[in-house]
Amino acid sequence: MTVKISEMRPAECYHFLESTRFGHIACCRDGRPYIAAIYFAFSGSVAYSFSMPGKKLDWMRANNKVCLHAEQLVSGGWTSVVADGQFEEFPDNDTWKSERLHAWSLLKMHPDWWEIGAMKPYELPMLNQSPHVFYGVAVTSVSGRIAVTID
């Protein structure tokens, strides 16, 4: 068997991002990289996601340049897409209300959309209002590859 690897066109990369929902987001702070698993919903040129306070948000707030990686393994091959972009937080206020609602409307199409962003290995303190954060990655460039096994 032979494996054929091909570059994906940008349109193919965007279509792939629209059809998947799990990936990893990479960020950098003080010269150190960090990567975390996320669920996302891709629409237009924005990957929408959700998180609770923590290292990922702190780092993305400090340096808004991020990278999203999504992949799919299938029998006989794989697809991998990398999207470079900028983190943008959607605060809970009137200015960002429509963007927050749009993000939530896309994410809620899947019953477990909140799990990765909300679950922590420790108990969060009770607050008067929810600390959850909706955010987007405004994609500035994409690249991808697809591998297919040929008999």
C-alpha cells in the first residue's frame, strides 16, 4: 500500500473546518507555547468557542495571535487543517451581545458543546454571575493536507 499526501486548497480547508467541531488551540506567552483541546463551531471565517477562566484565556488575552488545529482520522487516511488567527473575546455586554448569541446558537447544536470549556479538574468557586467566556478566532490564513491510502 502507498499513501498519497496532497495539499488542500483554502476552500477545502474552510469546508473541513465547517464540518468538524473538535480541535486544539495553540497560544504563546512570554516565549512559551501552550495548547488545549476545544470544541468549536466554524462560520464564515471565525471559529467560535467557549471557556471558563484559566490558563488558556489568560494567555490568549495577553497575546491574541493563536493557531487552531483540527484533524480527522479515517480508515485509510487522515485530514489535517491549521488555521492561524486572532483571539477575540465576546464580553457579556450590549456591544457584544449579538456575537455572543451567534456563537451560542452555533455551539448549542451539539449537546456536549460546553464540556471541554466548562469542566475543570477542580471545583470552581461560586460567583454572583457566570464566569464563562465566549470567544472567536478570526482566521487569517489556512493550510491543510489530506492523506489517502492507495492499494
